Amino acid sequence: MTSFVASANSIVYEGDAYLSHRNMELNTVDCLCRVGQAVYSEPIHIWDSYTGALADFTTQFSFTLNARNATIYGNRFAFFLATVGYQMLDIKLNYDRIM
């Protein structure tokens, strides 16, 4: 996937995340101390439904992070797998650490 489209319901944007010109924005540019996340909307089962054993899998992801202003940029990015129903915690930022 090299771009995102508004008509695709497979991605849910939460917090400050939004779709802009086929790009995923994770926070508002004017306020750098904000957090957003994008979540795949359907559960992905990583176990064998017959035996219940966890599945082995290999995958590869590539991300491009573009700082619009080279002197002001984000310094934290996370990619994670979570259980179905996971809720993002209310995250408050302090300029140099997540509290």
C-alpha cells in the first residue's frame, strides 16, 4: 500500500490522525504535542483456528516519515500489534517524554 483513500473503511483514524491528500497524518501540524493513531479495522487472527497454536509468520513493513520543516519534527513513532478491542490510552505529552 503506497497511499490511502477516504473510501476505504479498513483503516480507522483515532485521536488527531486523519487522511490528507492520500497520506496518513498522525497529528495536527500546528500543534506538535498531539497524538494520533491509525488502526486496521478488522481482526487479524495469528493462530491456527483448528489447533489453537500461535501461527508463525514473517512480514515486512516500510514507513516514510516526512518532516515538513526540518527543524521541527516528531521524535516518536510506534508500530504495534495489539489484541482485538485494544483501546488507546489517554496519552498526555510533555515535550520530552510521554507521561
